[in-house]
Amino acid sequence: MKVVVNDTAHEVSAKTLAALIDELGYSGARIATALNGRFVPKATREGTQLQEGAQIEIVAPMQGG
């Protein structure tokens, strides 16, 4: 299925947001996620279904001063 992650198109096999995170290599990272402009808490990613054309944002905190 085709989805857009951080403004970049991807062809993925993942059906849920949690599976997409694993497929893209973010597993274990401290990240925040949004699906179609709505924040998705970590606890609900496993049950969050993806649809063709979904817009996903994945953000990781940056350290520094």
C-alpha cells in the first residue's frame, strides 16, 4: 500500500501504525506519531489501521543545547 511518511511516499506492507514503525526501522526508538494530522499515542499504535494514501508523521526528539 502507498502511504506518505514525513512528506515522502513509501510502498509498504504494514497494515497498522505499529507494523509501519517496525518496517521503517523505528522499532525501539523514542518517537511521536501522527496519522492524518492526529496524534497517535504509543499505546494505540498496534490497533491503528492504515489506509491507502495515509499521511504519517514520525518525529524523534533532538538533544543538544
